[in-house]
Amino acid sequence: MNVMRKHLLGLLALSALGLFGCEKATTVSVPMRAERLEHIVSLSPSTTEIMGITSINFEGRTKACNYPQLVLSKTVYGDLKPNYEAITKDRTQLVVFDAELYSDEDKAKLKSTGAKLYEFKATTINDFEKEMLTLGSLVGSETNIQQYVDRIRRSRREAEGDAPPKKIKSVLILPGTGGSHMIAGTKSFQAEIMRVIGTEPLGPDTAKFETLTPEFLFQANPDVIIVAGEAKSFLADTRFANLEAVKNLNVFGNNQDMWVRRGGRVDNLIDQAHKALMLVIKK
């Protein structure tokens, strides 16, 4: 019996060699999920939008965070500055924020609370998507984040597939009070959106909003003026009445928060801005 068993085992071994050859066995490594981060605070309106839109479970926000409406029930952990004491006391595990809003000193203080820090700093849509996907992995919300990323990609494809026949020169104006307006830099995230909808952004060579001078705008002479907010708030400034874009009524506005926040409505911004642009150039 033992001889027959050995014979059978030998046949099985030969069969295995025949099937798989002489390759060495490989070990498949399945990565373990890192520590589950559950007590999360968002310290910028843009990141709070992302958390709210993608249904990430988080505990706190800043006083300025107001969208979507469900975030208003969250605990306020900051106004102009974070409440470092409360963040420490409540044993916050992760603080998410827009890097542009806080100084190095602020970030050092946040780090001293014992919480992990996650900063959003992208100036391109691709990098923004990567930052969101990384956040999704950190907090165990990969599926919801991926769905939002997919919506952005779909809006982008549709806008780029319906581009104007030629590039339209444009500027993005953030209107201010007393004639003090700002203009988006050509390296900014906003400029990336402007390119996606089919325009060529004009502005300072920076990644942020800068003070607008009338001289610059007349020299640039854009085909279209996009207003981050109500168009009438810019059109009321009589200094720009003789601009070609103003005389031709090639001016349109979109929700200001969507333009200034790199948040949870990027897909909507692309859709709305592209539709408004096409209406302007087809009239």
C-alpha cells in the first residue's frame, strides 16, 4: 500500500511539473490598510465641500464652510485661524485643508496637535484628482471619491469635445468693492478650468489671483470676460465700458464659490462655464 501511495504521489508531482514548468512559486502580497482615520477635521471650505459631496465621515469644519448644507451641522474648529486647543483636546486624527490658506507657522502648530495633515495644493485637474484619490485611500472612501473623479473626467471630455473652433482669449475676474478687482493667474487651477472649457487664459504669470489694473485689461483686450460671481458686479465698473468684450456683451458670470474653491463642484463648474461660453460666442 505504501509503495502504491508513493507511486501516486510521484505521478502527481510529475503532472504538476508538466502543468507549471520549473518556475519558482510566487508570493502575492496583499497590502494591509493603514490605520483607519475616523476623527477628521476639514479646515477650508474647498476641502469641506469634497468631504460633504463624497460622503466622507468627518467631525469638524471652519466657520466659513457652508456647502453642502449638511456640513453646517459639523463642529466649528476654526475661523480666521484654527482652534488648535480643540483639535488637540478632541484627539483629531486627520486635518485636511487647502495649503494656500495657511502659513508654515500655522501648519507647524497643526502638526503639534498630534493630528496627521493632508494638504490640497494642486494647480491642475490631474493633480487634483490624484490628491482626492489619495485622500479616499486614507479615509477608506475610495469608491465615493472615484465616483466624483469620474464625474469630473466626464465633464472635461464633454467640454473638450465641444470646443470652440478657435481659441478664445479670456480673463477671469474676481470682482471687489470700490473698484478693486482681482484677476486669475495663468498658472492657477482656475486657468486650467478656463483651458478645459475652450479658452486661452490671459493674466499674470502666477498660480493665484492678483490685483487687476485697468491698463493690463485694456492691453490684453480679451475676447471674453469671465466673472467669478455676478457679471453685473463687474459691468457696473464704468472704467471698463470701452473694452470690446464689454461693448459686445461677451461677459458672463458663474457661482463665485465654485471658481475660487478647488472643491466638490469642479464638474458642475466645467459644465456651467462651458455652456455659458458657448452661448456667448454663438450669439
